[in-house]
Amino acid sequence: MTDVPTAAAAPTGPGLAEAAVVRFMRGVRLQHDRVRDQWVIQAPERAFVPDPIATAILRLVDGQRPVGAIIDLLAGQFDAPRAVIAHDVLAMIADLTARQVLIR
Amino acid sequence: MNAPPPPMSLLAELTHRCPLQCPYCSNPLALDGREAELSTAEWIGILDQAAEMGVLQVHFSGGEPMARPDLPELVRHAAARGLYTNLITSGVLLTEATFRPLAEAGLDHVQLSFQDVDTGPAEQVGGMKGAQAKKLEAARFVVADGMPLTLNFVIHRGNAGRVPRMLELARTLGARRVEIAHTQYYGWGLVNRAALMPSRAQLDEATQAVEDARARLGSSLTIDYVTPDYYADRPKPCMGGWGQRFVNISPAGRVLPCHAAETIPGVSFPDIRTATLADIWENAPLFRLFRGTDWMPEPCRGCDFREQDWGGCRCQALALVGDAGATDPICSRSPHHDRVTAILEELPAEPPPFVYRRFGNAPGGGR
Ligand code: SF4
Ligand code: SF4
């Protein structure tokens, strides 16, 4: 988490970042809240509702799929150029990593 | 009033038994004895009801919840119902052998309390020799397991100057979160207020230490900071609103909107042995008493902050003004705010001795 990004692993560049595999940090999970009919992130001492883009990404995080495969799947689901989706997904994953939801 | 939204979190106080005796304990002065405690089957039924209603997180607390041998069973049951499980512990009963079954049961997170960063004063506050070494050891094997760990430090005049080192300890132990929480003055904390309340200068120094650490450490360590609101102009919000998000069940099965609510006079305390959690949540007079904003007096009633702080703390209004339905006197708009100012001005130069949290040790006849 405190790693200084190197040129090779710049968080927003495609290349390596798309090959990266992210997973939920231990003690953090995405869960469907049946009673309120919404997805929630369960984390230490807090539960919060991710926005729709974050939810779509997190539902595809399984600890095995590389980020690029998540982008491909979302590009198939949403009507937008892959490059645009890739940009949003990489930015969102960087944000979720900084917020201690995901880890590389 | 419309049906309230279901609670988000359940504080399950499994027992009031505890090897420590911290003088700021948030437990009531009248502690429940072991013979009054809910059974395993009763807690299992509560967890089922909570999950059914929409509770997301359950915090196993006490007293010391590790004093209950059925804790792994309760954690396992909660986890199977999709509840996020948190253990709030002093760590003195946590060993590798007692931790393993909890991890295997699906425990999600541990919140471990420290009385101080230095052993001498820590054990003077907790009243137990050897406690500090046990806590440090517990922190190490929780982190080694990979389970997220939060360290909790309660701040008072005796340890406020050591906040920088508390933060450093959290970082070196590998905690994911740390709570720097000034004492809240209810229950035993209220009894010991003159011994615990920091000065304004101590408070400012602690706040500065937290801000410096946040700037330095960024997102690698989450720092939760709770101030003593006696020095504030506006009160703390009450748990996201009375009976809105949070429900507390005492060891003996009383269902409460907060851990301090047992001080409220003239209302009966709902009992989980005689009613369902959903029925209590929606209909019990205790829960309806201060839910929403209809109960509010002026100046809260016409105030723009009424849905942000919910008029502050009911238990504090009761303790300081004698009326749980009054505006929290911490608020500078309260007609009784001068009482808070007077309390701070009259703090003794030398702190009085602690009244330790023990069965039978409360002034005025608490058990
Ligand atoms: S009434 Fe006071 S002690 Fe109780 S939850 Fe609200 S703020 Fe906390
Ligand atoms: S007047 Fe009441 S609602 Fe307004 S800030 Fe004070 S306590 Fe909160």
C-alpha cells in the first residue's frame, strides 16, 4: 500500500497494470444486502455502499482475473469504447486500493 | 411515525465480566452478573433475528467477550448468516490457542484495546499486572494471521501526551486502523471525570499529533479520532440518530439504543427474552422516545443541524442537565452550556484517585 509506484507499474498506464491481479484485502468483502436490495462493502468498523461503477468492477474481482479481463468483460456489458472503460477501471481500482478495499 | 429503517449494526455485549478494571469503562455502573447472562441458544436466536432484519455488522463486546467459552460458536453462526463479525477485546485472554478457533469460525476483524503505550501506566489504569505483554503478543499473532487489526487507545489526562507513541506502536505492530478515542463521560467515565479529563492544551497537543501522523502516513494506517466533546461548541451526533442505525444488547438481554441508555429514568427497558428484536426496534417506547426530531425542544427543533447531530447525546443531557430530553449542554446554544464550562474550570490541579470498574465498586449502589 505504501509502495512508491515505479515507472513500470504506473497506476494509470495500461501495460503492466492491466496484467495485474487485484483481490479484496482480508476482512473486506462485497456483499449483497438483501433487506435494502443493494451491494455493500463490508470492512473493519464500517459498511458502505459503492457507486454503480465500483460495484460493477468489484463484482468481477475474484483474485484470479487480471484487471485487463475485467475491462474486457465490462466493455462487453457497457456501450463505450474499451479505452474509456479501461481508463475508468484503472482509476477506480487505484482509488479502491488507496481506500484499503483492494490489494495487488 | 413511519417504520424506522432496520439497524445496521448490533453491539452484542456478551458479558460484563472482565479481568481489567478501567476507570473509563462504558459499561453501566450496575453490572450484570454471570447468572443473568443470556445463554448460547438465546444469542444464536438474536443473531438470526438480526441478520433477518438487515443488520450488517455484529460487534462482540463486553466486558471481555473472550470470557464466554461459546464465542467461537457465536462467531461461526454470525458468519454463516453473512454478518460481518468484529471482536472487541482487551486481549488479555487472547492466546494463539484461543485465537485459532475464532479465525477458523470466520472472524473478520479484531479491535484490541490498549490502556497506554507504556507498561507501568497501562497496568495502573487496567489494574492487571502482565496485561501489556499479553496485548502486544495478541497484536502480533493477529497481524501474522493476516486478519485486520484495529488498536484502540482511550485518551485521558494521564496518557494524552503519549499519543505520538501510540500511533507509532500501531504502525510498527502492523495494525490497519487505530482509534485515538478520548474518554466519553458516561458510566464509569463520568464517575472518574475529574481524574480523566485532559486540559485544553493536552487536547490540542493530541489533536496535532493525529494530524501530523495522518499527513505522514497517508492511507497506510487509518486513524479514527474521537475528541472529548466538553471542549467543543457542538455535540457529537448520537450514533447516527437514536434508534436509527444501532442496537445494543446487554449481557442480561436488555435491548438498548445505546450502551449508556440504561441511565434513562421512567421508561422500561425492553427484554429480548420476552419480545422479538424487530418488535422492540419498531415499537418499544425506549426506542421511540428520541427517534427522529419530533421530541426535540428548542433550540434543536428549529436548528439546521438537527438531522446532523440529532440534538447530541441523550445520556449526556441526562447526566449534566437532569433531563434526557434536553438539548445536549455541550452545544453552545443550550441554555445550560455554562454547566460544561463550569466543570472544565473547576477541574482539580491534582487528579483524585480512580474509582475502578468492579462489581460492587460503583458509588451510589450500582452492583
Ligand atoms: S445517547 Fe449518548 S451515549 Fe447514547 S448513543 Fe447517543 S451519543 Fe452515544
Ligand atoms: S441546537 Fe440542537 S440540533 Fe442545533 S447544534 Fe445544538 S444540539 Fe445540535
